[in-house]
Amino acid sequence: MPEIPDSQKKISKGYSGNLAYFRRPHYLRSLKFWCFAATLTLCVLGVLGFDKWGSQKVFSTGRLSQNHAHLEDRCDTCHTGVDAKAGWDGVGDALVKFAKIGSLEAMDAACLKCHAGSGLHAPQVRNIGLNLAPPAGLVHASSCASCHREHAGPHRMALPSSQTCTDCHGSVSKMEASRPAQAQRPTVLQAAGNGGGALDLGGGVIVFLPPAAPAGAVPAFESFAQGHPGFGYERPGAVDPDDLKFNHARHFRSDIPKLNNAKLDCASCHQPEADGAFYQPVQYEKHCQECHSLQIQQSLPNLHIPHGDSQKVRLFLAGLESSIESSVRATGVKEPVAVSNRVKEEKEALRQRGLFSLEDLQKRVFLQGDPQDVSGERLMRSGKPKFLTECAKCHTVNAGGNGLEMAVQAPQIPKRWLSKGAFNHLPHKASACIDCHGAATKSKLTSDILLPTQQSCTECHQPVAAGKEGVKFSCQNCHHFHSSYTAPPLEASSRPAVPSTPLKLQP
């Protein structure tokens, strides 16, 4: 059988008697050695020379975002704890410094130098001063970098996605793990009672404080449209904390007089601010006075009891005789005797109504109002047989110890109802008031909360489904991770002086 060319047998014969073939010099073998030696030398020189001539960019995992582009060559701004020019004192020192560079706590502290007040989320007890176990990272958001990813490219840093939130809020086990920290977290958003309360933040902004969440509830959910818990004002027993007595249903009835030749509707009293984001507070002078006049004498249409300041009311009543004289003169009566006679007539009219002293006036104005007059001679503009309606009909009145210190309690009308989410009306201009506040047409009590439920919001704010066009429903649309309310400074209140001299209406 002929021998196969270049077979193993033939090749082995070529080395017969020459077993030291591998010791013979060869240029390729020498080149391999010198390449290895040069590479090793360059590596050693590179490591030794990096501290003096190297650039920190060699460790960068990518370009900084547009937000932090000005820090491109200043790595130590965020990666604190290491003096880049101090050198490394041995391998151990180098490892310690690398550990400091990678410290999440050190980087968080660096972030807060520029982003002051942006503490971590509620379960992250390391930054809110609580000494609990485990001390941090209960829901895997143990640092700023958990949600804000840097070195991802030169574009603007992307906001955390909803998935970042639902990774924790969609897990029952993670939410349960955060419960101890949630329960002990200090906050001003605590309810004043079982039904909730109100907190005045100053600047005309009053927020609603919801009642405590039901015990044992674990708010784990997939999205706003799938399992999201109801809003705070939907909790059992929640009531409107305002004590202003108002009947919405009554103002929708057909027998209410028209205002500016138009039937009353929501827009008659509820009017948006200039930017359309929120609504202006309802004001007596602008929205109520046209129908609910505080005229004290039917014969003096320009003489009105002040509104909104109890001290001014008491001063007005104490000097009512002077006010009557000024009002008479304002009607065109100038001759002194005529003015005096007209003042006497007006005082006599007051006495006929049972008003003989300052105390009588205060009780009538603050607490009692005029008796019902079925004769129809003294009618309010609304048609009721009662000319002067008492403050207590709409307001809570606190009576002083001597009967002459009556004061109206200021209404506490919440302007912000969502304590953990943001909302404004601007994107909802296309919706009618009744679409979200339909309960107002049947509400007779101020305690009724006339706001949309979370479930009703999902009719629009959900993914595209069932032939409907979905509206934004991501977590970022309503929630601001770092935001929180702070309590306003408490100031000592002072009770204004009350006139003590009785008013004499006798001739």
C-alpha cells in the first residue's frame, strides 16, 4: 500500500535522530519572546506613569450627558474621596482609593452639593435620619444613580421610566419590606382627624391632609390603570375640612335668580387663574355679593356690613350711627336738620326691628339674622322673606366671653387636594366641569368631597385599548420623586381690640 504524503508517520521520520530540534534557533521564536517582553515592559511603565501623565478618561464608561457636559474633565466632582495627584502608596492604598471612588454614599453627597434638598425616596432611611434595620436600600433605590443613569451618551439625561417605579411598587414583597420605614417617616402630611384635615402653607395655598390609610393595605400595582390605589381623599371617612356652609345643589335649582341674565353654573363662581393651571379662590365680593347682600337697612342701599374681617364688623356696628349719617349724606341730603331727622328715622327703624344696643346688633349680625317676615315687605334678592341673614348661616362664629367679641372663623378651603401627586387643569380644558365634578349637582353638604375618583381618571389615562385613544399615564406625569411639603412657620396670633362702649340707639 503506497504511503500517504505528509502522513504522521512520514513527518515523524524527519525528526529521527534529532530529538533536540526545539533547541535550534529560529527567528519566529525569538520574535515572540521580544514581543512579550516589550508588551510587559510597556504595561509596567504605563501603570507607573499613569499617576503623573495619565488621564482619568481612560476609566470612563461613556460620555457625560448634556446636563453634566461641563464636568467632562472633572471626574473628581462626582467621584469624590480621592486626590488624583496624591499618588498611590502601594497596592493597598490604590484599592482603598478605588473603593472610595465607587462609593455610592460619596457620590450621593456630591449630587446634593448641586441638587440641594433632593433627598432619597421614603424607604431610603439612610438619608432621612431614621435608625432602622436594614438601614438602606430597602427597595433597591439606594442611591441617586439607581434611577439617574449617567455616562450613557451626550444627549440629555433621560428621566426614569415608569418601569423604574413599578419594579418596586409592583412588588408586594418590596412594598412590605419598606413598610417599617414608611410608618416612621417624619412628615407634615398627617391628618388632623379621622376624616382628614387641612394645612395652610402660606401664600393662599391650603392643602388637604388625607386620613390615615387603612391598616394592612399594601399599595402594590402595575400601572395607573391597573391596581393603582385611590387618591387620599377617597379613603374611608374622608370629608371636606372646610366649615363654610354651602349647598351646591341649591344653586343649580331653576328658581335661583339669573346672574348677568344667565343661569348659574360652575363657571359663575369657579374661574381659572390667568395661566389656567389652577382656579381662583371663590370670593364673597366677586361671586356672592350680587345675590347675598350685606345691606343692613333696606332704605340705605349703599350701607353694607363689611365682610371678611370680624374686627371691622364690630367697629362698623359700634359706629353705626356715624355710618348711617354718612350714608344719608351720600344720598344727596345735605341740610343739617334734614340729615338729623333722617338719621332719627333710620334709628327708629332699627329699634322697630328689636335693635337697641351694640350687643343686640352683634347678636343679630353674627348669630341670629332678622326674624322671618312672611309679609314679604323685607325680601332678600333671592326671594327669601328675611332681609338680613346672619354670618352663622354660612360661617362658624366664635362668641367671646362678654358677648361683644364675636368673631367669624376663617374658611379653610383646600386649594390642593393631592398630597402625593401633581395636578393642574390646563391640559383638561377640553373637558366640562361636570365630567369630573358631576357629584356637585346633587351635593347639599360642605363635607362632601366633589372630586374625581382615581378610577374615573383611568377612563382617559390608560394605554390605547378598546378603540380609545390613551392619554399619558406614566408615573412622571403626576409624581415628583423628590418633592415634599414643609410646614409653614407658626406665628402667634393676636386677638384684635373690641369696642367696649355700648351703642345707644335710643332718641
